[in-house]
Amino acid sequence: MKLKIELLGLVTLVLFSCSDKKQEVKEEKNIVKDGVSTISDTVKTNPQVIIDSTEIKLKNFMVHDYIKDDMKFLTESDHKFQFENIDLNGDAIPETFVRFSSPYFCGSGGCTFLLLDNHQKIITKFTVMEAPVYIENTTKNGWAVLLVNDRGVFKDLSFNGKKYPSNPSVLPKSSYDDTSDHSTILFDKPFAEGKISIF
């Protein structure tokens, strides 16, 4: 009888210690699960938060390449940008337009825009340009013609085989009086109303 009681005590001890281990493992799984599900939970509760690999790559490009030497001079508003992806050359790999809107990147004639390839290499750095950017169905040298409004006059920017013209203000008036019905419009909202990314 004494042996049965000792055996029963030992079994009870093992069961309790196993249930504690199960609880620890369950808690560990919850911790790991919570660590992984944090992003999706954030997206569920806040639909404005979208994890975008392009955005992450662009932030790295800004900090470690494009603006790295000037980071110390930037104000909080200078860290804001917007971007849109679009395939301009028909290769099914989208290029990325980046739009800035702070005093560091803008002057009286417009702001800096960047056109990047999918490896964040600059195709064209546009200066003194205003949004929106119209992507026409017409192509030159295999790339879509861009139309921008420069002080009330449309200017068309055609790819020259390497890049687009960087300063629309020095271009002649476009032969287009208006955009086509089939053009794609980028950055059609004021900066403050669009999705803003921060690097």
C-alpha cells in the first residue's frame, strides 16, 4: 500500500510538471505567434498600414544612398515622400516614381521627382516638376511619353534611350493641348491627401 501511495505521488508529480511544461510551451508558442502576427494584427486594426516591399526598399535607398550625406540637414517634413509604381517600357517590371514635397526638395517652380528602376537606380531625377504626372499610351524609344503641366502649359517628356528630360520648365510647349482619355494619372491628389511614407 505504501508503494502504491508513493507511486501515485510520483505520477501526480510528473503530471503536474508536464502540465507546467505544456503551459510553458503554450506560452512560448503564443509569444512566437504574437511576434509573427503583430503586423497582420496591425493591418486588421488599422487598414492604413500596408507593408510594402517597395516602400522598405525606397526607405533604405533614401537613407543609405540618395540622401545619406544630407540626412543631418533634413527637417521632419523633409523625410516624407510618396511613390507610385508603373511599367513605362512594357517589360512587365514596374518602375517607381518618387515625389517629394518639402522645402528641401522644392522651389518656386516645382519639386524634385525621381524615376527609379526596380533596383532603386535612378533613371531620371526631375527638377522643378509639379504633380500630377500623366502617363500617355504613346511611346517613344520604347518608353511611355509623360505629360506634365508646367505653369499652365503641357510639356511632354520623351525618353531619349537613357532617360527622360529632367527639367520640364525648359522644354517647349507640348503638341498636346490636353491629356488623352486613356492616360494613367500619378499623384493626382495634393501631397497631404495621398499616402505618405517616411524615411
